[in-house]
Amino acid sequence: MLDPMNTGARTAKLVLEDGSEYAGWSFGKARSQAGEVVFTTGMSGYPQSLTDPSFRGQILAATYPLMGNYGIPLAKNGEPFFDNAGVPVHFESPRVQVSGFVAAEACEDPSHFASASTLGAWLEKNNVPGIFGIDTRALTVRLREHGVMMGKILVEGSRDVTFDSGVVAYPVADVSPDTASVILPEAADGSVMGEAEAAALPAIVLVDCGAKANIIRCLRKRRVRVIRVPWNHDLGGLDFDGIFLSNGPGDPKDCGKTIAMVRRAFGKGRPVFGICLGNQIMALAAGADTYNLPYGHRGQNQPCVETSTGRCYITSQNHGYAVRGETLPPGWEISLINNNDNTIEGIRCSDGPFSAVQFHPEGCPGPRDTEFMIDRFVDQVRDARG
């Protein structure tokens, strides 16, 4: 564990908007920062979670006590590793997305062959404050009882900040790409497939509302062309065979242009598959409603039961909103339900090739018990293409 007495770490405290305070020590960037405080479960996967665009603008608290024990995998130049298609290898986006990080213990001496940095040094390089040495169990209980709250990490010697300074007005616009691009599939030998060969393969539009990098990795491995577009892109001039609606941060009702885009896509009849935020956007496009969960589902161990078979899957999740099942219109049905709180985990249309799930089939960090759903969608696209 990082020893504040030997490192000269500054004192710090996490303050919630209900007035509760948790005293600890600063690591990462020694500056104060506000944000929505949320917790996530999982023993590992902190590099992926901290770079997940769905956490944009949030202060993330880890329920597992020890963080940083296997360091951060970086290239010799201190930058992330990228594959031959320019996709981050070990992260879910090229940058740290959280506003702050909360841990019970932070490791100063990581042990892993790929580690090139401590967690604290990496956070400092990315201008992100962290706090350790607090009772994260008590913090989690408070968030579960009172719901998600705004909070702030206050570091000794740095200026105070207001709770509302951490609000990100339109987080999806903040993490979505500015322009469209084409990502070519992976060839059999692991290289990037040539454009001529790829032109004969199905084309899937990835509506990027903050897509995790593993979505792109999964699609590339399944030999499809990925047309990656911003959240508010007009699909009118594109030639494609299916649509993949990505995850992303914030309130789905703020994505009016995406909702309208999906509603128009329903009329075209091409397969549409959504995950996480994409599930909520699809529901809104169908005419259903969404609502804000008390503290959200964030972690690697959410049980979801398939309504048609009764089979339970263990899933990876990161969302603060959910679909109101009773508002689904005729022709739509609930396909999966969360076994913890009975929230809706999946919907599908009985009259068209449209389905979505609230969890991450590509889960990174895992589990990836439901990755077969991506296979099912890609097969559906190929069948519709003929």
C-alpha cells in the first residue's frame, strides 16, 4: 500500500453533497475536483474502467480495496499501446475519462511484466486527482442508501471547488468523435485487411456515443467493415448493412438527434443492435420511457435472466439509467431482466430485426459470457444482406 508517511502525500478528503466527509490522502494529480460520485465492483480492470467513456465526468470509487497492484501497461514513450488499426489495446479509450478516483488502498510497487507506470503516476500525468485511505465500504453503503450524489475531492493546499463545477452538460458530445471514419477488419494473419477485400464484406455503422474500444475489436475480428460515426451523424448518404448503437455517458434523453436517427432506421428494416446507452436510445426511439436509477449498475457481476429460457448470465455493466418496461409499445418485448432489482436488461422487437441489451456483451474487463450476442447480430446482418 502507498505509505503517506514515507511519500509525503498531502491530506485530502472526499465531500458529498449531503455533507458527509471521508478523510484520506492524495495521489494522482494534487488538485481538487468535483463530479458525480459512483461506485463500481470488480477485483481488477481499473485501467479499462478509468478509460471507459461511460464514466466521463464522474468520480469513480472502487469497492475492491486494493487498486494499482499490477500497474499500468504503457509503451516506452509513456503513451497507450495501439493496434494496427489505431485502436487502444489495453484501454477503452486513449485518455482517462473519470474526474477523480477513490480507493481504499493504492499500491506503490506494482508487479506485472507489462507495467510501465504506477496508478498514481498515470493519474497525475492525465491531470486526474485520486484519494486513498478512506473506508470505501462505508462510502458504498451511503451511496446505496441515498443514491448517487455530487461530490468533490479536496486536496490540501489546493483551491476549493463547487459541486456544480463537476457537471458535464452534454457528456455524449464530449466523448463522441467529431467526424466519421472507416475501420477495416482484421485479416486472417492479424494484419489490417486491404480496402478492396474489405469492400465485399458487410458494413456496420457504429454510432459512437462513447464506444468502448473493445466493441471495435470485437467487430473487427468478425470480419466486417466498421463505419464509425458521431452520435448526431446523418446516415442518409451512407451505404451500410446494419447499425450498432454504442454505450456512452449521461441521460439518453439528451441524445435527441440519435433517437431520431434510430427511429428513421427502423423504417429501413436493417438490423439494429444496441448496448447500454444504445439500449435506452432504442427504447426511446420505439416510444418507451427511461428513468434515472438510484445508484446505477456499475461492475462485473450483474446477473441477468433471459425471459425466454430462464437462463442467467453474469454481465459487465456501467449505466445510471434504465428502460421503463411498462412503457414499451406493442410489438416490443422484454428479453432480459436483472435478477438483483428486476430492472430491464434487454428489449427486442417482434416485428423487425431490432434488439438491445443494457449490459456489455464485449465486457472489458469481463465477464464476456454474452459475447455470442455480437455473433448473433453479425450473423443477422449477413443474412439480411443475402
